[in-house]
Amino acid sequence: MVNPRLILVLGDQLTETISALSAADKSRDIVVMAEVMAEGTSTAHHPQKIAMILTAMRKFSVHLRGQGWHVAYSKLDDVENTQSIGGELLRYAAQHGAGSVIATRCGEWRLHAELAGLALPINILEDNRFICSEAEFLAWADGRREWRMEYFYREMRRKTGLLMVGDQPVGGRWNFDAENRKPAGSDLLRPRPPRFEPCSITREVLKLVSEKFNHFGSLDDFGWATDRDQAIQVLDHFIAHVLARFGAEQDAMLRDDPTLSHALISPYLNIGLLLPLEVCRRAETAPAPIEAVEGFIRQILGWREYMRGIYMRQGPDYMSKNVLDAARSLPAAYWGGPTKMACMAAAIGQTKQTAYAHHIQRLMVTGNFALLAGISPQEVHHWYLSVYIDAFEWVEAPNVLGMSQFADGGIIASKPYVSSGAYINRMSDYCGSCAYKVGQKTGDGACPFNALYWDFLDRHRARFSRNARMGQMYRTWDKLTPEHRATVLQDAVKILARLDRGDVV
Ligand code: FAD
Ligand code: DLZ
Ligand code: SF4
């Protein structure tokens, strides 16, 4: 009899057609799925994220058994659990006389190193769920000086035929963003994303997570999908009722409507319950205007694939990038400490409660503030990796270190995403209820984003003033009187000193 092989399926690899399972033999091999403390604590993940992953793992293991697979499953509280992925593979190998492991490439360099160094032969296969393979991305990137997402996206449109008529983009344009990104008003009729009552498996996991993890984040009101059928319901609902409004409302922020017209599918895409190509194909034929459909498909076919390509191309060193030498500690407000800034309180409060914030809240509120205040990008990276339901290093790190914090020196973003309070005021309803005045430029009651914005530009003049996309910002700054500029910079010094002292800002 031939020795069985162990087939590793991680908590974010819950896809029946994933490469490791496709390469396996049902009659011979053993699928290993392991809930382990090492994965739950390597980062202080939001309890809802841990609960979603463990529940989805349990349900997926039941599904695989139903398909005839032999699954060796470790629950977190099993007494013999070694509490690490490597440890569980070695334990099951000894138990079943398995001589080797087949795995799919994982999404974090830390775990990749652990698996690559396993004391068992391991065959690590490419993650076949991405639309763009690693080799394809490298071929695209290595042939050019700048890696702009827009050009990569066009290649992906051509490759998949999505929104194409022959070799031309549908509607004659690649990008319809000029019609998108408007502010939004409250609307009681805006469709709400589906939520799911916890079943007995979910309830058991919620109890376990509440006993074992004391991380930032609430477990109340857990309503995430935890299997493919539920994830498809979320997608169906979005395509039928929400997508048409996606483009216009994509950048808007409302205090009482944290999800607006977003899809809320990133956790399911990232753990494998939905596949990116199926989502794009569904959107392509949806009853929605082209600007909404194109804008949505660009996020997945463009941004998501591009971020993954950059992550693989840059390697583990990317995680320590800090070209702006930002060194300040992350303020306690990010972990739920008090803040007088209504926008920060809304984005962080919602994150604590639901493990979700949409793109503009992440980029232009919490990310913008951290960048302007010169917070260590590594601390910012760990925060985002911890607190969001969809955060896995391969997608979180390029978004945070590259797009949001400019720590990579412009590999991803052609200019830093910074703004004063005016942008947040235009795109949200936060400022009306804030202790600060967004229209006030200087003085104690002025919106902190205002002084910090100019201070950031002034501090980094040598790097950014020749950037064609930033010239206008510097011209505006230079037109202010020397006295006004000095007052603004003094105000910024005071705000930063308050942050350093741990005072409430
Ligand atoms: P929608 O707004 O409805 O968009 C649809 C889909 O497009 C998303 O589900 C997602 O799969 C994809 N998408 C959109 N923008 C991006 C992007 N920039 N990169 C990759 N995919 C994108 N996304 C994650 O999946 N995990 C993260 O850890 C993560 N961290 C982020 C950190 C920062 C600082 C920023 C600015 C963005 C981050 N994003 C991350 C991207 C984006 O914010 C989320 O994908 C999105 O908010 C998920 O919610 P949704 O499904 O409602 O998305
Ligand atoms: C995030 C996570 C958590 C919290 N727990 C587990 C787990 O117990 N078992 C598991 O296989 N995977 C878990 N994961 C997902 C992994 O951390 C993820 O596969 C890596 O970070 C690579 O993306
Ligand atoms: Fe945020 Fe400034 Fe508006 Fe207050 S005034 S909500 S700090 S942008």
C-alpha cells in the first residue's frame, strides 16, 4: 500500500478547486485542517475574524467529508493539538504514516517560511484562485519602469475578455471613474447587506473564541457568512440590489450607514468562499450602469490582483519599508481610546464593533491621519492586519504600506493619499458632529487634519514638490503669508506633541 500524503487546507483556503486538493487523491490522501493558537495570535486578530475563519473551516471540513475526503481536523481545544500548523502536520504524519505534504502557497511570509522549513518533504503549489498567476505578473512587471495599476488592469481585461468587445473596452473607455465617487445622503431605502443568524457550529465557535482570545473587537452581533452558500447569497443580493449604486457611492462616508453601497464580499473572496473571476463575471451581466459595473470589476480584476502581484514580487522585505522615516507610536485612539475627532471615532468605533470599514474610511480617515502624523508604518500595518475581517498580509500590506502610507516610496501610489479636513467634509457627514471645526485653519478648535496636512507637505518638500501631481498643493502652500504658514506649522507641532504625550486629540 502506498503511503498517504497530507493535503494542507488553511483557514483562508476554503475552496474545493484549490490546487492542493486538485493535486490530491481522495482514495489515498488525508486532508489536514487545523485550528491553532499560533495563527490566532501571530497577530491580535479581531475576534469576529477568528470566529468567521474557524466556523468556515468547520463547515468546509463537513463539506469535504461529504465529498468523500478523509479529513484530519484539529479543533482549537483538542488536548493533543500542538497549536501550530507545522506541529499538526508532523503529528498527523506520524499518526497516519504520511511521508509528504501537498500545500497551496499561503498568503503570509511568516507562515510560508514555517512551511518551507518543515521537517517533511512539502510540495507548495501555486494558489490557482487568482486570475493573474505569479509568473504572469512578474512578466508584466519586469518589462516596465513603473507598475501602474491602470495598465495592469487593461492587460487583465484583455486576458479575461471582461467588459471587452473584441480588443476594445465596452463603452469605448477603460475607466468610467469620472462619473463615480459622489457624496451620499442618508437613505432609509438603501438595501442592507444580508446577515446570518449563528447556527450551532457558529455558536460553539463564538463561545470558544470569547474564552480563548482577548483581542480588540466585539463579538456581539456576529452576522458574517461562513459557508459558500451564504457567501453566494451576499453576492446575489449585491448584484441584484446594490451594484447599481456602487460607483456613485463608493467614496462616500455616513455616520449611520457604515456599509453604504459596498459589496462586503472581501472576507469571502479572501478565505476562498467566492472566486474573483466568478464575481467579475456575475457583475459583467448585472442590471447596472457601466460606470458602476466597470468601477466594481476594476477593484477586483485590477486592484486585488495587482496588490497580490506586488506582494509576491516584493518579497518579505516589503514589510519593513519606511521611506518617510515615520517613527511615531500608534495613538491609543486606534485601539478604542478616546478621541475628539468624529471621523476617527466613527471609523474606529465601527471597526471595533463589526471588523469592517470601507475603502475610503481606511484610506482617507485612519490611513490619512497616520500618514500625516508620521506614525510608524509597521505599527499601522499591524493594526490593519489585526482589526479587519478581510485582512491577510498579501492584500493588507500593499494596501497599507504602499497605497496608504507611501512607505514603499511610490511603487504602488504615484503620490501620497493625503488630504485636509475639506475632503472628509465633502465626502461625509462626520464634521457636523465633531468637536473640531473643519473650516477653521488654525487655533485650538481647528480640524487637526488641516495643520497636519500642510505640515506633512512642508516636512517632505524635498521628496514631493517636483511630483507633477502635487505641484498645485505646493503652489497653494507657498501663496500663504509667511506668518500664516508659521502659525500652521506651530499648530501641527502642538498636535503632534499632544499625540506624543498621549493626550486626547
Ligand atoms: P467593495 O468596496 O465593495 O469592493 C469590492 C471588492 O473589490 C472588495 O471586496 C475587494 O475584494 C476588492 N477591492 C477593492 N479595493 C481593493 C484594494 N485596494 N485592494 C484589494 N482589493 C480591493 N482589502 C482586503 O481585502 N483586505 C485588507 O486587509 C485590506 N486592507 C486595506 C487597508 C487600507 C489602508 C486600504 C486603503 C484598503 C484596504 N483593502 C483591503 C481594500 C479595500 O478597502 C477592501 O477590499 C474593501 O473595503 C472590502 O470591502 P467590500 O468587500 O465591501 O469592498
Ligand atoms: C487567520 C487565521 C486564524 C485566526 N486561524 C487559523 C487557524 O486556526 N488555522 C488555519 O489554518 N488558518 C488560520 N488563519 C488563516 C492563516 O493565518 C492564513 O492562512 C495565513 O495567514 C496565510 O494567509
Ligand atoms: Fe474629522 Fe476634522 Fe471633520 Fe472633525 S472636523 S470630523 S476631525 S475631518
